[in-house]
Amino acid sequence: MGWVYDEFAQYRLREDVLEKYLTESFGNYEFYIKPINGTYKFWIPQKLSDEQRRAILRLRF
């Protein structure tokens, strides 16, 4: 499967925290994270799984 765009709500989630999680999950890549209308859009090797989404939810402040 090729790289895809995915997204996650910005609510109480800092961009640097999201980038750190993505780096730990997928390796040291350029994820092209862009905040657009309250949502982070980013480029990753595969769509986030439900488990990964729950892990990101736990990173909110």
C-alpha cells in the first residue's frame, strides 16, 4: 500500500506531539503536517488504525 493522507482533529493536540507520535510509529519521514480548519492533515505510509487513533487521543493535554 502506498502513502496516503490521513487526518486527526487539532482539539487539545499540539502539532509537535503528533509529529513525535508519527515518527515513533512510522520512522523519521516528512509527514507534511498541515493544520486546516481544526484538523491536522498529514502524509503517512498507511491509514491510522483504530488503536493508533486511540493512542493519539491519549496524547491530548
